[in-house]
Amino acid sequence: MRSATKLRQLMRDDIVVAPGVYDGLSARLTALAGFTAAYATGGGIARSMGYPDLGLLSMNEIVDRLANIVEHAGVPVIADADTGYGNALNVRRMVREFERAGVAALHLEDQPFPKRCGHYDDKSVVPALEMAQKLRAARDAATDPDLVLIARTDALAVEGLDAALDRAQAYAEAGADVIFVEAPVSLEQIEAIARRVPQPKLINMFQSGKTPLVPAGRLRELGYRIVIIPSDLQRAAIRAMADVLAAIRRDGSSAAVVDRMASFTDREAVVDTGTYLALDRKYAS
């Protein structure tokens, strides 16, 4: 079954919780933890390369990382396509490249380029018609009819809830399968979006964001079909690496924090070293 078809099936059966991954290792860990989908976070990929989430990476840099994530995830991957890297023509090329990388879904947003993280202040949005045309271009470019096209609007913080919901309807009419109203700031807004957007909905849930955390069961009841958790894994990794570095700087070794580190054996199991060594023996004989 193609990954896009699988994702559509998962969305029909239950709410899909997709932790944010940013490289092959985090993708492997997410699959090993039993999640049925992964979210390839653009912000996470940028930060893994040392940059903030300000649209500083090229499409090719993102596509290269997506291919690595898809290879190791083993589950459908939902990709962050930012603003599509330009106009509608750029969006067409982006969709083809993302499809070749193997993603099951992608989301486009209606910010101007370069974009900002959805939970930063001082965002702006492009005209709704410009975004709708990008979505039409994306739908026309897709070679897999099951590719899940997600429309993200950042208009809530800029134009208010009613305008954001008007945009959501226009984007659904332009071909979006799933609507993503970014950064609601209250449970009341989360419920209003659920009530007034009949299409399948995605919501962004992460610790310390502008959106209050709501249990997946309640989101399911409200009609949300996808929950992405973009940054929590990477933030945990940042803290863990900083703590180990502090111990090494202080003590000359990581002995003081060894209980917080994966063992040598566990590390090798995550990347399936045994299978590779077995293949090496097979082909050497």
C-alpha cells in the first residue's frame, strides 16, 4: 500500500498522532515507539542544521532530508512544505520533488516568503486567492491521487478567527484535503474551528506553544484527524546533549549522567547494525 493511501486509511480509522522528526535517527525512534505516522518538521530540520525557523533552507536541502526521513521512518511521513518555496510554479515543482522523496502528505501555508514559525509574533499572510492558486497548482501537480494536501492558514493571529475560517473554506474549495488553522490560543477557539470547519482538520500541539494542550481523545471527539507535535523530541535532545556536554566539561567524562544515555547496545539496535553486518557477511561470501 502506498504511504499516502495508508495515511488516508489511518485518518479514517482514528486520530493520527505524528511526533516531529528531523532526521533518520528521530524517524527510526518514532517508529520504534509505535507511532503510525511521523511529521517531518521544517523548523526541526532547520534547527538540526543550526538555523532558526525563518525559511532559510532551500527546497533541495529539505528534499534531501525528507528522503532520509522517509527511508528510515517505515510509516507515513507528513511533510512541512512551508510556503512552497515561491509562487504557484515553484509549488508544482515542490510537489513533484516531495512525492519523489516518498512523503504521504504535505502542508502549505499562507505566509509570505520568508515565513516565520507559526508560534512567533509579527506574522503576516498573503491574499487568500494567491494561496488558493498555490493549492490548485499543488493538486494539479500531484501524481499520486491519494497524496494528502493540507492547507495551513496563519490568519488567526493576523486577521482574526472569522477571516481564518473564511480562508479555510476557500482552501478546501481549492483542493485541500485537510485544514490546519495554526495557533489557536484557547480551548474555545479550538472548539470553534472544529465546529465551523467540516473538513478533516489538523492541529499543532507542542509543549509551551501558544495553543493549549488538549488530550487526543478530546480532539478526536471534536473532529480533528491529525495531531502534529513538531518540536518536543528535538527540545528533549537539545537538553540531553547540553547536560552531557556539561558533565564532560566538568568531569572529563559522562559518567555522572550515564543513566540518562542509551547504552552502546541500545544505540546499535536503533540503527539496526546487526542486519547490516549480516548483509555484509552474506555478500562477502
